[in-house]
Amino acid sequence: MLKANLQLKIGQNLALTPQLQQTIRLLQYSTLELQQQIQEMMEQNPLLDTDEAPTAQAEAPAEYDNPYEKADVELPGPDTSQVIPSDLPVDTSWDSIYDNPSPQSTAADSNTDYLENQPGAGNGLSEHLLEQLELMPLTEMDMAIGRYLIHNLNDDGYLQDPLEDLLSDLHEMLDEELTLEEVQVMQHTILQLDPIGCGASNLQQSLLCQLRANESNAPAVEHARALVENSFAELEKQNIKQLAQASGLDQQAIEEAMLVIRRLNPRPGSIISGKAADYVTPDVYVSQLDGVWQVSLNPEISPRLRVHPFYSSLVKRGDKSTDNQYIRDQLQEARWFIKSIQSRNETILKVAEAIVRKQQDFFEYGEEAMHPMVLRDIAEELEMHESTISRVTTQKYMLTPKGMFEFKYFFSSQLSTSDGGNASATAIRAMIRSLVQEENPQKPLSDSKIASILLQKKGVKVARRTIAKYREAMQIPPSNERKRIT
């Protein structure tokens, strides 16, 4: 028979305190998310304030003054720099006497112009083409056909479906008898809109439309029109010998015409984009000083924070009133938040310094000198957990003399070498790119030949299918498409 009883057991478990949870959450935030979180905390907590010291942008976050000591600073007296006159002249306005601060300026962003770098909702490709189409003297039927064709364009500006399928859809949608010629007329109209070449069914049609819009009578332009229109298949293969036989042009004329074609835009629709540009703000700067690579935090990723001295001075010891308890709670929360921000900055700086130490050859010699590295290597060196390193390296960027890189860029898989060592996958991709750039265009290197060269000259063992995978990831065409016959 079952009966209820009590048992006492002793055990251990790991519990995350609210402060630790906040630190972990801030650690994985990107720069933009961190700034949004700081703004929300400052709106919710009156005891959290920004330190408007004049050297705020010159000092690193690690050198911040202790925010807890600022609670006892003597409060400044009233500002007497401006004396209010007793009587104002009748013909004098308030603005002519007192400087009104700009309403858009804030303590966190006092140096940012109001109209500078303000993202706007730009029109996409469809809206851009429709605005031009509606200004043309078209019938209602032609306008309906044009709208349907424009809405069928992809981001590159090409029709997603064949004209025959679009004609069938228009029959059902408009309940009118249409011909393919009517649809082709509207397609030709859209091809002439800005950007020229949008609305084409294929690449050949788009390039030919762009060449016809070129009013130059130069021989190279005329030859380019003829090659695109009559010998596009040979042009794709870059077979100069067959192009010369089909067009009757010499090699120099064909090369000049191909140079004109390369200046065209194969994706005309990509010029118009309704998406706002994403600007990346670096979390750390990497620079070389006296032969030593140094890492410094970007002081502009977050404002200097402090505990508001006036509100913190209102805390009364021994007072258990509701107002006093509220101020105590907000004071503790503000201190936790400031400490979490400092911990985040210190951790990012430590990880960045460890990455630079291990990948120093990359900064000295480039991608081909990249060493294989995984999260465990940095975690063991800094005595941190791999999950912490993963949070730090996600959506964090460093600005280096070689460009802007995400922290995760420096972590890659490894392949064995003939001498028993390891090579980074990033270095191998750089080697493949270098070999392709230096190859003979008439005899391009196959994937098997690239693998053989890497083994003989670099001592790196790479399978042919691995070469093909890396080549496709870098959007390098196969050898048969890179071949140029003269």
C-alpha cells in the first residue's frame, strides 16, 4: 500500500543568477543590438546615465572610472552662464536671445548630423519601373500587361517565366484575347526603361538591348552588337577562333568588342534595390605599431555609462518606504548593467587579442598564411568555455589593415599536409584562387591538376571533389568555361 512520506536529499546544481544571465545575453549581442538595449535600459532606469566627459571618445572602455564612486560626487549648482533679462523687446524673438538645442541631438550621439546616414524606405525595382510606365501614353490593356510583366521580374531584372506562360496567365486574369506579339511589344517597352535591359527573357536579350542603347558609332560597339546577336553561343565559350570564322573579324577587333561587352551589366535590376544598406561597425581595431600588432576596442560602439549622482544620493539607509526601495532596486540594476557592459568589452578584447596572436602570419602575409584554428584553441588559451567563445565571435567584427573581418572568419577546418602538419581551409581557397588567376587562359587548370599542384608545391593533400567544392563556393567556373581559344 502506498503512503506519503518526506525525504531529505543533498545535491548540487548550477543556477544562473540574473546578473550572469544579463552578462551572457549582452555578450552575444551585435553592436546594433547592444546600442538598442542600452537605449531601452536608459529609458526604463532613471539611475542609468551617460558620462558626458570630454575625453569619452579618447579613452578605452576598460579605462572607465568606477561608476559606483560617482554617487557621492557633489552636485553642481545652477547654471548662471545665461542671465534672463527682465523685459524682452517687442521686436525680439526668443530664438534670437537663447540658443535652442537641436531636438534630434542626444547625449549618446551628439556629433551625428540629423540628415546624415538616415536610412530611408527606398523603392524597389518594380516600383521604380512602374513609376516610369505610368507616365507613358498607354492604353488600359497595355498598362495591365506592363504591370504584370514588371511584377514577374526577379531581383536581377529578368522575367521569371517564359512569355508563353505569361500570355496564358494574362488570358485568365484579363479575360481578353491577347496575342504573343502584344506581350512582346510591352516587353520591348519595359526594356527601354531605366535601368535599360530590365524585362529581358535571357542574358542575350538584355545585353543586346544595352548595346543598342549605346549611341556610339565606334567599330568596337558595332562589332559587339553583331557578336551578341549572331554568335552568342561562341561568345559565352570565349572561343575567339570560332568567333573569327563566324564574324569575319580579326583577333584584335574581337578582343576590343569583348571588352565593350564586359563593361555591360549582366544584372541590370541589381542597380535598383529597395533594401537599406547594412553598415557594419567594427568592435575592435587592429593596427601595427613598431612591428607589434595591437588590438583596441572601438569606443564608439556604446556610450560611457554611469550611475546618476543625483538620484543615487536620494537613497536613504534604513528607509523601507516604497519609493526608497524602488530607487535601491534601480540602483542595483544600473550597477549590474554597467558591470555587464564592462565584462562584455573585456571579454571581446581578450578574444580578439588571442585571435591576432594565433593568426599573426595572416596579418603579415595574407590569406595563404592562415593557420587552422577552432573555438577550442581560443577557449583553452583563455580558460573559457567554447560556448562563451562562440557568443563572442558571432556578429563581432574587427577592422584591420587588410579589411573588415568577422571574428568567425579566422576559424576554419583543417586539412593534412605531406609533412604531417595541417593547413587551413581558408588558406587552401586562397591558393586555389591564386592558381586560377595565374593560369594560362588557353589551357586552364582542371580540378585534378590543381590538386596535384597543391600536393607537389604546397604539400597539401586535397581531394579533387574538395577542390570543386571550394571553387564553386568562390564562384569560379570550371576549366571548360574558363578556356579561351585564340
